[in-house]
Amino acid sequence: MEDYLIKATAEGVRIYALVTTGLVQEANERHQCSHLSIAALGRAMNGALLFAATMKDNERVTLRFSGDGPLGNVVADAEGTHVRGYVENPNVFLPLKNGKLDVGAGIGKGTLTVTRFLTNAEPFNGFCDLTDGEIASDLTNYLYTSEQTPASVALGVMVDKDGKVIAAGGWFIQAMPDCDEEVLIKLENNVISMPYVTELLNSGFTPEKIVMKIAEGLELSIKEKLPVEFKCRCSKEKVIDMLATLSPKELSEMEQDEVTEVHCQFCNEIYKLTSKEIKAIKNKI
């Protein structure tokens, strides 16, 4: 199944659903993740894409889960339909909890920071304590406590015994101010009876079918289908621009090395610059 996001409305409620199996597996391969760390990173990237889908003009959002668990920081950054991310310690393994990957223990107790990069405005930072480190419940709690938005988020990543991602995705429900209470009750009853999102995807459910299942009994309108992908904003040109902000002394020290390597944490790409390239940067300052 291709990776894509569906936007829909149902009687005063936004309902978004997405499948991201391919892009989460790409992140898995780029960062050489353990089963546990790709489950955490995949959930975070899914959440970032769903948050970004609520924003205008491809505005950007960054989610940072900073806990005291062994995974360290888990960061996801989405701009429109593009997402990237990383886990600070990608090689962590923990025992299963009730047959499931224990993402909550991997992240631990700490803080969720949500940074929204708005057009023609200063970045907005929101904070809340982590609820349980499972990511979806943390995002639901954040929306309610920090942005006063009644919403529900479900996220999932399923991996096989070899660590390959075989299903990943999620859904997002947000009530608009004019939403009727009876609609919310119906949605709540529908959601309670739903299987895990990865079970739905693994059994062949598309995002459209997931949205229909969530909105069963309501008047549903599917508005948009958008492809999503893992894509980093880094490039060699941006690395050169970044190095150009260093002092001539710092560049002279780097120039002594035959090759300078610059690592992008988000996509694990390594850019190599020769001594001559470093010298050229210095000479332009």
C-alpha cells in the first residue's frame, strides 16, 4: 500500500487517517533501529504528519519527546506531507509488555515539546508532561491541556521478527466548536470498539476504510488524499551555508583535515567536504 493521508469531515468533526509503512521502514533503514526504537520513532513521525495536516500552507511542526528512558530524545519534524526524525539511542531493546513493544518504558517520564513554525510569525512552543510515553496518549493529552483542543490520536507501528516494518499509520479526530454532543458520543463508541490501527492496516484496511469505520453512522465527506514521504531538508548547500557562519579561525582548523564530515541527525546522511572546499568557504567570508 502506498503511503498517504486522508482528510475527512463528519458532522462538525475532522477525521484524518494515514498509512506510512514505507516511510517508517525508510527511517528504520536509515537509522538502523531496534524493534523498540522504530516503534517509537514511527509513532512520533505519524503524529507529526497528523499535526502538520491541521496547519495551513505547509507550515512545519516538531515533536520532541524528552524522557528519562533509555531511548533518550525521540524527535519528529513534519512540513506539509514530508516528515523526518530520529531516536537519540536507536539500538535499545526492552522486554515486551503484554505482548507489545514497551515504548512507554523506552521513553520514560519527562516532557513533550511541540514547536509550530507559523508563516510570518515567531515559532510557538507548547509543553506538557508525558502521560505514559506511549506517544499517542501523550499527543491527545497535549492537545487538550496545552491547546484546549478536544481530540483523540491513535498511532501504531508493527514490525516482524526481523525488525522490518510491516504496518504503520494512525488516525486523528478533532471536534470543531459547533460539533453536537451526540456526534461525540457516537464517535467515542465507535472508537472504543476499534482494533489497533496496525491490525486494521495489516488486515488490508486503507485510510479511507479506517475513516469510514471511525465515522460509522455519521454523514462523512472525504475531502483530500495526500501522498506522504520521508524527506529531509538537509543538503550539501545548506551544510556549506552553515559552515560559512563559523569564524575564520574555526575554518582554518577544519582546513587542516583532508576531509571534514558533517552528519545530519534527522536522516543520518553524512556530507564530506575536502580541505579545498573548506578553504573556499573561508575565503568567501
